[in-house]
Amino acid sequence: MARRSRVDIVVDVLSALADRGPMPPTRLATASNLPYDRLRPILEALEARGLVRLSSMGGRRLVELTPEGLRALEELRRVSGLLRDLGLA
């Protein structure tokens, strides 16, 4: 099985949030098929860019997709599809 690129991983993370809504980081790791220790730096990078927001609700940490994150996901999907169509991905 081929390894996922960082772009593929980011698309998987953002897609999980878009499809399922806010969730705890550990559940997001499972939904994205990543170990939590690999997800953590990706979440930090996405949060720094304003694509996800980390919040607390009832003592639980949650990750949620921002409007900017949804726009980025749509663009990443479009570009990824174009690259696949051209045989470049």
C-alpha cells in the first residue's frame, strides 16, 4: 500500500471534520487513520493557519473545522482531483 502524502493526510483530517462535525482529537485521529502523535503536529499547523479551531466543551477538547478550513478542503479536493486526472498524483 502506498504511503499517503501530507496533502492526502490533511484532506483526510479536514474531510473527517467536514463530514462528522467537531470531535475530540483522539476520535479525529481514528477517523483520519493516524496515530495521535502524528496528528498532533498536523493539528497545530492547521490551527496556526486558521483552518481548524481547538476548543473546550464540558471539559472535553474538541477540534472543529473553520469556514476557512472548509474553503481550503474544497480547493485541495479540486487540485488533488486535477492532479489525478493528469496522472501527476
